[in-house]
Amino acid sequence: MRMGGGTKSMTIELSNESKSAVNEERIISIATFAISAMGLAPDCDLEINIVDEDEMSALHVQWMDLEGPTDVLSFPIDELKPHSGESGLIGTIVLCPTFAQAEITRQGMTHPVNEELELLTVHGVLHCLGYDHRDAAEEADMFGLQNQILADWRATA
């Protein structure tokens, strides 16, 4: 699925290579909202790939040297900075719905996997913009921003 194109329009390319039913329109919507909320130019581009656990495991080993799948990976491209008004290719976000569902269950949560994918999309956008959660201060900053963007979007969606 592709949204946007042409001049002064954001392009988000979403590819669902998994067997999972995913609400692609909502993922594109939250990604667009997050990019705008982070003060980037309206003509930025983002790629989102939705994959199965085998593909995610392979990417996790290749890029992070960590075994097994994860729920989201982010690959910044142009290293755009928040609130800079810059345009360019933000990067690629890879989501794994089956692993996200397993995490929801493991943590005893009950919300639908599509809601988790919305959160993970915001998380991925923030990682592409340089945010991280390696220590408690970074985590508080990133997760607070992530939750605020998600809440603001859900209030308007």
C-alpha cells in the first residue's frame, strides 16, 4: 500500500509480507501523524515492512547480532532531526505482528495487536529520528513522547 506521492506530499510505503491481517490504513495514519508531530517537512518518506518471525529473526541477527525475533526494528536513512523542518528519507521500520501478539500475551495485556502495531510504529519513527532507551532518562523521554503522540493521534483518529 502506498500513500502520497508528488510534490510536497509525504510518501509512506507499506509492504505486508506476513500472513497477519494488519490495519494498514491506521499504521500509515499514525506514522504520518508522528512524522508531522516531530516537526519534519511534509514531503518526507518512510518505508514500513511487516514480516513474519523468521524474517524478523534473520534481520535481528544481521543488524543487531541478537538471536530470535523482536517486535520492531528501525533503520534510519537520512538521520533527520526532530523539529528541524528537514525533508528526506526517514528510514525503514520493520514490524512483526506475531511476535507483538506474543508479547501482549506474555505481559498479560489484552489490547488488540493492531493497537500494539500503532504504538510500535510511533516507536520506530522515534528511533529513526535518533531517540533511544538505553538508560532510564532516555527511556522516560522516548516513551513519554511516544505515549503523547499516540494519545494525541487516537484523540483525532
